Amino acid sequence: MINPQISSDPDHAAAALPFVPRFEVDLDPDLRPDVDLGVAMRAVVTQPFVLRMNGMRMMMYLASMMLARDPALAAACREGLDRATKGLEVITTLYTDIDSVGELHPLSRDCLLQVAAACPSLGSVFARHRENVATCRDRHARGEDAQSEFERAANYANGPMTDEIIKLHDESGAIVQKARNLIEEEARRAQTRAMEARDRISEAAKTVQIISLNARVEAARAGEAGRTFGVIAQEIRELSRETEEAGLEIGEAVDWIIDRIFSRPTKR
């Protein structure tokens, strides 16, 4: 039988709990500056799902805590509720106070700011949800009937909060898609310019090579007097070859960049 006395020592308390909530609540690492572009885009779209999940976790742990008869189970539910509340607050901060979360991927930051501007009531909606849950929890902790407070919290979670998350999801998807379209358009323009530059380099290299060949012919006709001119012609020909190779490398590099932008694999 589980010992109902929960120690103040964290390790002992965790061992005494029937389960330990371990879901992630910290800032999504896929929003950080060092991630791939595609990963950063997906992370922005993912945040509304995680936000809703933590909101629903709060209700689940609140209900379980109120129904629990075993002190250890109730303690585990309180820990889960605290963890879910923290997770909700972390993600809400991305939209209400982004400067406080540290450095983010530039694209993620820009998209999140646009989403926040499109959803100005987000902060107040989730503050209200936290307040509803806290009121119900406090009333239950005092040994009072909290059924009406729970119903109010549940109705708000399934109504205004869910509506706000749906709006948040739609705006996130639209803004990320717009950003992706702009990036793809700029990438294609850059590719076109680079290819044009490569073609000009190749044409110039071919012209220089023809001049070099003509110069070598003239140097041969001049005999000993044209030897120095022949050496110069050889150097010009070598420069032509290197220039043409550089043009090909530019094209290959641009192709590689475009492939990375459009089909970059994730790190996971």
C-alpha cells in the first residue's frame, strides 16, 4: 500500500508518488536559432497544439485531484497540474512577451510576432483559464464543494479557450505558409541571378580560351621571339579553365542551397 505521507524531500516524494508527470514543459528547442529553416517553420505551427494539450492536461489533473481519495495520488495530480500550468504559461509567453524567452530563430520570432498581432486576446483568454483552474483548486483545497467552479472551468476550456486555439492555429499556418512562399520566391530569384552569372562567366572563359589559342599560334609563328608571349598565352588559358570551373561550382552551390531550403531534412 502506498504511504500517504509525502516527504518534503523531492527524491523521496517522487518515489512515493504512484506516478510522476514527466511531459516536457520548457521552451521548444526547435524554436532556437541553430535549427534548420524547415524545423523552425514546423515549430511555429506546432505551438497551438501543445498549448491546447497543456490546457486540457490542466483540466484532467484538476479533475483527477478532486476525485482522488489516496493522498499520494492527489499529490501526483497536483504535480501534474503544476507542470501543465507551467507548460501553458511558457507557450503563452511566446505570444505575449516574446522578448523574455531568449534568443529564437529569426523566422520563428517574426512569425510568432505576426501571430500575436493577429490574436490580440490570446493573453487574456489563457489568463482567464488559469484563473478558473486556480479558483477551483483553491476551493477544493479548503474542503469546499468546487463542482460549480470545475464546470465553469471546463466550459471555458471547451468554449472560448478552444476557439482561441483554433484561431491561433489557423493564423500560425497562414503566416508560416506566407513566409515559406516568400522564401521560395526569393530563392528562385537568387538561383536565376546566379545561373545568369554562371553563364556569363562560362562565356567569358570560352572567349579567353579562344584568345589564348590564337595567341599561342602567333607565338609559334614568331619563334624564339614569341616564347615569352607563349608563356603568357598559357597562363591566360589556365585562367580561362579555372574561371569556367568556378562558374560550374557556382551553379552547383546554388542548386545545393535550393535543395536545402525546399527539402532540408530535420535533425531528429
